[in-house]
Amino acid sequence: MNAVEEKIKALGLELPPPPPSGGIYHPVVITGNHLYVSGQGPARSDSQLIKGKVGTDLTLEEGQIAARQVGLTMLATIKDQIGDLGKIKSMIKTLGMVNCHPEFEQHPQTINGFSQLMVDVFGEENGRGQRCGTGPKMKHQYLPRQCWFFPIALKRTSAG
């Protein structure tokens, strides 16, 4: 058991079984030193999904628990695909989509359940990444909401 799995256990949590593929896609794709994970749902330890809409069927707190469960499901998928969660260096980006009542506007607070798990497991520096969250209605009536990922050129300095 590596340090990541020990931390999960110390938090009183457990990884659910990795979910079976639900379509024509790879659960994870590795390119260079980046690992991309396909969409995950909130699977319980018995493989059953937490279902419902936040603001209708689930409270904000229950939505946060479901978001945390998405994180555990994601980690189970990664472990299944690459074998060792200790290979994860840090969180880079999260795109969280909240299934909720049309009038519910607390998408970021819901996704905090996932984000807090990543900080708890990987630490403040490595577990906190860039994030974008959305649902059927966004606070402040934003028209678009987008997240970006850009490679940048780093200025190289010569020694001397």
C-alpha cells in the first residue's frame, strides 16, 4: 500500500470498485507525463451510484459527499489503469458538472467535496488545482463559462 492509499484509509474512506466502461472510450489516457481521466460518477463501495439532483433530491451537503465519492471513483479507476496511485504528482485541473435543480446555484460549493478530498489526500500544494464547475443554471447569469489549458514557452536562461 502506498502513501496515497494509506492516506485514504486514514481518512476512514475506501476506494469503490472501478466502474466498467460505459461506452467507446479509454478510462484514462496518458500523453507525456499527463494523465487524463474520463468522466466518472459517484460510485459507492457496493458499486451503486449516488443518484438524484442537488437541490431537489439531495442537500448541498449530500451533493458534496457525492462529489467526494466521484473523487474516490476516479482514484479507483486510475489505480486500476496504472496500478499505483503514488505515481500521481499533483492535481492540475478539474471540470465538475453538477446535476441539480434548475434554480440551484451552488455548483462550486458542491464540487468542493471533490476538491477537499484531493487536498486531504495529496496535500495543499499538490491537491489543489485549477477548477471549473457548472450546472443547468449559473450564479450571476453568466452566458458562457469556459476553462482553458494552454502550453506556455518558458524563458530559458543561460548559466553564468
